[in-house]
Amino acid sequence: MTDASRSRSLPDLLVPQICLRPDDYAVYFDFDGTLVDIADTPEEVILPPTLTPDLARLQQRLGGAVAVVTGRHLADVARMIAPTRLAGSGLHGLEFSFATAGPVEPLPPAIAPALLARAVALAASHPGVRLEYKGPILAVHFRQAPEAGPALLNTLAHLLVELNLDHHLKEGRAVIEVIPNGTSKATALREIMRRKPFAERIPIMIGDDRADEDAFTVAEAAGGFGLKVAGEHFRHADAAFQQPAEVRSWLSRIANGRPA
């Protein structure tokens, strides 16, 4: 069996194991490009009508051990999947939500005004580039101007040095995010995994871009799995899922007890 075919068959092999021993597993997933299809802007994402009830059933089947690990604000995800409520982490590990607790700690200060001003000017110089202000994180979207990606990355990297900011850049799917140092989806997953009902379970992390690779490393080090979704970052030949629809179908099979 090739590495590619092994990667694609792994989700199918996991389904009956999870259905048979649901208390042994915890499932974590990114949101955009993983659970839902990528849209031109984050606000234009559309949720299939079956997704929210499937998430509720999955959460019940796994005893609550289902969480979202995203770069979005958790409030955005909560609004879209309501009335289902999931634990998870937003803003690349800067905010958390659990069934019995609020945020782990206050969010760090908002992005530096000097950087924001320079970023506004940078976006204005590239038609189609859009800024998304998330408080402590700044996302620079270039889906409508894909040719601008390398120049944006280079300029932002130089700005962090010039302004002496304690931040790093993380590339996603047609987006570059400016994130405070010391936080990532890896730190997010570690924090969730140490809490009940996630503690001492086999972690399965599903994601579609470079930021999710950090969390894959954590899941695999704990004896679990990092499952890739094909797209602009992961090649189809290397991915366990070819598109978010396959992820949703996989989650639905577990949620509804359909191992075959």
C-alpha cells in the first residue's frame, strides 16, 4: 500500500474503532476549509443543514470530547453552529471555551496601531487584498489577488522586524496572519487535551493548512492522528480527506453509528 492510499484509508479504519470505543477517542477539527468549504470571505461561509445536528450527535456519542481549533473568534463559530455548543480554542490558541469554564486567560493587547496603519496602506496598494482585524491578530486575505501573496508575506515579515514586534506570521489558504509569539494551534490543542473529558483520550486532529500542522504534531506525539484535508496547502495524494464534504460525511458516520 502506498503512503497516499494508506492516508486515504485511515479515516475508514478509524470509524469502527471510534464507534466501538467512543470513550477512548477525542475529535478536534479546524473550521474553514475543514468542516466547511472555503468562501471568498469568512462571512460568506455556508453551513450544510445537516452539520449542526450531526455535531450535536457526535458530541453526545463521544461524551463531550469534540472540539474546534480555529483561527476564528470562537463567538463566530458558536453563532454559526448554534444551538450546538462545542468546546474549543479560537484565535490560534488565544481564547478558549469549555463546558464548565470561561476563557483560560484574558486576550493579549490588540495589534500594534503602527502595524495596523502600515497594513492598511499595504492592502490599499494591492487591489483585492482585504484585512480582517481580530484584536490581537491581524489577517491579511488575498484570495481576490493571489499574485500579491509573495509581496505581502515579504513586506509583513520586514514590518515585524522594523517595528520590533513580538509576533510571527502564519500562512493559511490565501491568508497571512500576524500572531503573537508563544501561541499556536499546538498550544491550543495541548491546553484542551489536558482537560476533561479530553484528557487521556486518543486525539484525532483534522485540518487543511499550515497552522494545523502544529496541532498534528501534538496529536501524533500523544499517540493520536493528524488527518489532512486536501486544498491549497496539502496535496490530494497526501490527504486523508479530499474536501470538507468528506470530513462532514466521516463525522456523520460516527455521530450516527454507521461504521460501515
